[in-house]
Amino acid sequence: MKDAAPNATPETIYLKDYTPFGFVVEEVHLTFRLAPRATRVLSRIRFAPNPEATDRTFFLHGEELRLISAKIDGQEVTPEVTDKGLTCAVPDGAFTWEAEVEISPETNTALEGLYMSNGMYCTQCEAEGFRKITFYPDRPDVMSTFTVLIEGDLPVLLSNGNKAGQGEGWAEWHDPWPKPAYLFALVAGDLVNHPDRFTTRSGRDVELNIWVREGDLHKCAFGMEALKKSMRWDEEVYGREYDLDIFNIVAVDDFNMGAMENKGLNIFNSSAVLASPDTATDMNFERIEAIIAHEYFHNWTGNRITCRDWFQLCLKEGLTVFRDAQFTADMRSAPVKRIDDARDLRARQFPEDNGPLSHPVRPDSFQEINNFYTATVYEKGAEVIGMLKRLVGDAGYYKALDLYFDRHDGQACTIEDWTKVFEDVTGRDLSQFKRWYTQSGTPRISVENSWADGTYTLTFTQETRPTPGQPDKAPQVIPIAVGLLGPNGDEVVPTTVLEMTEARQSFTFDKLAAEPVPSILRDFSAPVILDRQLSAAENAFLLAHDTDPFNRWEAGRNLARATLLDMVRDDAAPDGDYLDGIKAVLRDRDLDPAFRAQVLSLPAQSEIAQALHDGDTTPDPEAIYAAHEGLKLRLAEHLQDLLPTLYAENQVEGLYSPEAGPAGKRALAGAVLGLISRVDGGAQAGKQYEAADNMTLQLSALSNLLTAGKGEAELQAFYDQWHHDRLVMDKWFGLQVGHAAPDRAAEMARKLTEHPDFTLTNPNRFRAVMGALGMNHAGFHHASGAGYALMADKLIELDARNPQTTARMCAMFQTWRRYDAGRQAHARAALERIAGTEGLSRDTTEMVSRMLGDA
């Protein structure tokens, strides 16, 4: 286990203490003799002294390994072995290390290293899983070529790189590109492939395969097309070409993450690659397209150029998330993608940035690296790339990227390496900009304006509140995209990027004929909170006239947020400007249906809770829930005459297609059905359920039947139809918890954890139930404390088997301090119960201790 002793205080690792490994690894040869409980791994590794290192201690990481033998240059040696690894005396010059170890994939429920999933061998080595396979310097700055021989009785034997040979019961693979151990992969199973080919722009013929179990072959076509689109897009936009003769993807049912970018052998959670119209929704298809692109783009931004140490994780993840966002924007709707990203950032990263789990995009310390695969590293890291691109311009950005690839190919790099290429290309000094990597917290921007004699002035003030370990904040570089609208709604000043570098700074616009209406933070140009109090009339004006799609949506969002806050605080009636503004947008048939669906959605209940907390009001989750439900009903009543027409206009005829056009129409029709169901008792939803010929329509109908207080018969029919399909059943589990009333949510989740089809060891199924409970805001935070208690029960139970998933799910508790004393007492008791569990993993110990703090 990772813990040296039960509940031992985990060791803290600091960025400032980085030193290079004492040896370089010239080549790695591995042999796997597969057996479920007694796999033998034979390693032969060529080491040489590292001229850049001063410490020549020979330490190899290793956990949960049984050492059979060890040799140096063919001579038996007896290394000193601990539960963390081994040390051994070694020659002064180059030498060959050999070791044989035994591991038990079948009993590896942590899903790290080499493990089994329903009879299939597979690996997950990022971040530190390779040390559970064999003794090795398991750190990202140690890179080498790998040759892998797999011996076993399963028909498909896969590893990284190109196939070097195969025969009865064996296969050999060679990866010619140096890589760190976290990118190692092996899969062995009774699999079938969906094949295709791709010709790169230089003429390389690449074999493509998606490997699945026999019954899933019909769910591969979309994923394959997404892969080919990604390969072509990376060539056209970034000039990056694939560099091996084969690219394999494998779908695995039991996987802690969405997918993994191992060189030439991407391993995917089944939910992130398998899709067919009858089993996957439009959102599933879009997610699959984005994840396949993300993992493929890692081939250059992560594999060919990797990170020197895990503190630099955002170097590969933030950049690759930014690249996959660009891809999705090009494949689908750029405005809708930007809105989706901002909503996700506000829902997941802003609470993280402003709570006990706050950390910089590049942390300066950690206890367990798995706990830093966070929204801050990924999504905020991507926003930092977007700001940099906005500041230097498209030409400067792509020129810097070309230099980055040329200068650092085959290297393990740092954020300093990354920013230096931009400084060299553009001549800019990025020392202040780099605070985005080192300073945690979300900047808050307030705005003042003045008008006199044709000159309009905007004055911005930035403030970042104290976060754990960082009480004092320095001003950051913030690109604020602004446009000015005239009194009639015409744009008098097009989008201009104002570069804010001071704590308080003014910008002027001259020679204007009339006082304009500003459109600020267009396209969500920086990941900040804009504290700007606009009247309902001003927001209604922007909702009607703003030429920036994001800010037009934002204006509607502001109206909805203000309306919900008034309803919670004062039991006020819904704002008429909001209701009329939404109706006007829905009537505008020139607007993308997907955009109109976004405008119709309400701010999340957790967002309203945070807004109340920021305003020094203790949020009541049940009151927020009631306001949400009340506003949806009022919207349905106000739009009653328009809704049937909108629903009919956005029905899609013909064969199902997951492309942006028909998916957008289904999104709007689904949003409209959600309102119709509040006034017709679910009658239309019932008709849609009966007629549905794809999962998007079927699940939307079932969801709205549950909203209308119906759907029991349909729930059973859905189960009878789909109980054989694990991914569809995850939807069935999650839907029931997500739609449960606040006083029933915890009991519903508890009941479903006792269902015969629930399994604790499958991360997807666990997240379907317990993740849905955490996302049911009023249910999880119910005053009874039942949600907190059940979550603690299940996390304690899971931690002994899968610490990584447990630790990530602990983040559900991160906002516990913003609620009333009673809820805080329940949450604290749950967290303390988790913390006091004997033998708690290092992963979970760190997360819970950070959230408890000085409680």
C-alpha cells in the first residue's frame, strides 16, 4: 500500500526540491508472462550516469512487487527493498540492470499499474502506476525507448509503438520514441477490432484500430471518424503529423479516468469511446469526439514533449485541453462551446479556486499527485493558454508553438520553457503573466464608467482574495475584451482587447456620438469573476442587441441569476424583463438552436448558493431548489403559447446524426420539452418516450416524465430494455438520483447502492450513483445530513479498494463551510469519520485533511 503505516502523515513533495535523476535510461526491454494472480515481469534496462546530476543514488520505485531476482551486468545482486522501492550499489559507468518480479493483476482493485477488467489485462500508469509493474525510476523526466515482449494465451496482445513480431502465444512491440514510464501501456484480451487507415500529409500509411469486446463492435464507427478528424485537424491547424505506423485505441470497462494517451496505444474508459444512436445521447457523442481528440493531441503536447516533473502537469494538460476546445469549436458551434466551457469552469473550477482545495495552476507542493488532476490544472490551465493566445495574437501564438515543437521535441520541459518560446518569438516580457501559473484564486474585476464630451472611460479594479498558503495577491495580466454598443444597439466600437496589468486601471474611448453601453469580457476573455451590477433593463438590452454571442448569453444568465436571488431572498415574483427577453431570443429563428437552448437553461443551484455566500447570505439549498422549480414553472407558463411551435419546429426527420446541426435542434426541443412537461403533466414526454428511436430522445423523455412526477412504468421498461448494457444502465442509475426530491435523494442513492446491478469496484457505476447524489445540490446538502453521511459511508468503503476514485469524489464536500451551522456540523462529522478510518489511503487523507483545515 502507499501508506507506510495506517493514517501516517503523508510526505509533502516540493517543487523547489527538484533534482534530476542520477542516471539516464538508454533502453528498456520488458517481458510479461501473463497470469491472473502471478504475472512475471522481467526487465532489462541499460543505465548510464547522468552528467547533469550530482546525486548518484541508485533508487528504483516499486510498490506491491515481489522481487524474484536482480542482476547487474549478469551478476546476481541483493538490493535493499522497502515498500517504496529498492536501492543498490552500482558501477561507476554504464551498466545493465535485470530484475524479475511477480504481481497479481486480478486482485489489483486500485486500477493502477497492471490490472484485470472482466478478463482483460490492461494498464494505467499515469501518474505513478508503473512502479506497481516493475522496479523503475518512475518519474516523467526519465525517458527511454521501450521494447516489450508479451507472452500469454489471449488472442490480442498489445503495447506501445509498432509491432516488431508475433506468433502463437506471444507478441513483441517496439516504441522508437523515448517516453517516460507513465506512458507505458499493455493490453491483452479476447478482443475484436474496428479497423481503418489514415494517410498523413507526408504519405505515411497508418493502421488504425479500436479494440472492443465482441458485443461492442457496432459502437465504434463514430469514434473512428472522430480519430481521423483529429489527425487531419492537428496537421492543418498545428502542423503536427502522426509518427508511428499504427494507432490503437482499446475500450476498457473499469477505468479511473476518461482516457489515457499512452504512445500509440490509447486506453479509454468505455464511456469515452463507445457510442451508437440507440445507446448514446448527443452529449455522449460530443464528449467522445472531444476526448478522442484530446488524447490524440497529446501525441505531441504530452508525449513527444512531456513534463519534467508532476508540478508541470498543466504544461501538457492545460495546453491539450485548449487544443481540444479549439477542435470542438471548429467541428461544432464556437459560441456554444465557449458557453459550455465557461459554465463548466464556474461550476467546477471556481469553487475549487475559492475553497480549501485551492491551488495554483502549477502547484508548488503536493502529497499525492493523483489529487492534482483537477479543474484548476486542466480547465484553468487551458484558459491561461487562451489568454496568452489572445495577448500575442494568432500569428504570434502559432509561431511560438512551432518554435516550442522544434526546440523541445523529445524533452521533458517546464512552464519556464513554455513561456520562453513566446518571449523569444514576440519580444514580450511574460514575468507578470506567469503569475497565472503560480498564484491561486479567481480574480474579481469591478467596473466603473464615466461619460463626458464624447469620451467614455472604463475603470477596472482587480482583487484576488486570500487562498490557503497565499494570503497576499499581486496584480495579474488580464485581457479584457470589450465592445461598445450605441443606444439603438448598433456596435460603435468593435471588440477590443484591453490589457489590464495594474490593481486599478482606466481605459478611454474618444469621439463617440452618444454614451455607449459596454459589452465587457466578451467571449469570456479571462477566467475571472466580473462584479458588475447591471439593472434588469441593461441586461435586457444586451440580451437583445449584443453582437458577442457569449455576452448575449451572459446577459440572459445575469437576469436569471438576479431573478433567482430575489426569489430566494424575498420570495419575489420572477422578473418580467427576464421572461420577455427569453421569449424574444426563442422567437429569433436566425439564432442557432443550440445557442437558444443554452439561453433557456438556468444557472446551477450551486452557482446561486455561491452568489448568496459572496453576498454574505447563508444559502439555504432547499430554498434555492424551490426557487429553481418556481422559475421553471413560471417560464413554462409565460412561454406556453410558443412552446408547442418550438417543439414541433425542432423535430429532426430521417436517420439519426450526431452532427452539430441536428444535435442542436434536439437540444432545443429537449429544453422546450422540459418546460412543456411542467404544464401538461408529462403528456408530451410520454408520447416522445413511446416514439423515440434514439437514446437522446428516449432519455430526454424519461427525464421529463420523472420531473412531472411520473415515469415509474417507463423506468422499469427502460431497465428491461437496457439492463444488459453497462453504459446505458449508468444513465438509468444516475437519472433516478439526479431527479430525486431533496428529502429523498440520499435514500434513493442508498437504495440504488443495494441494487443487484450496482458495483462498488466499477468507477463509472459508482460515479453514476454517488456522483449524481453530489450533483443533486439540495439533496446532498439536505439539512438532515443524510447525503453527507451516505457519501462518507461509501467513500470509506471504496477507499480500501480504489483510493484514486475515492479521493476525487471527496471533492463533493469542498463547499461545506458556506452553509449553516447545522449542515456544517453534519459535514464536519462525515469528513472526520472519513479521516479517522484506519488505514486510510494517502490520496484520501490529503483531500480530507485539506478540507477540514482548522475545523
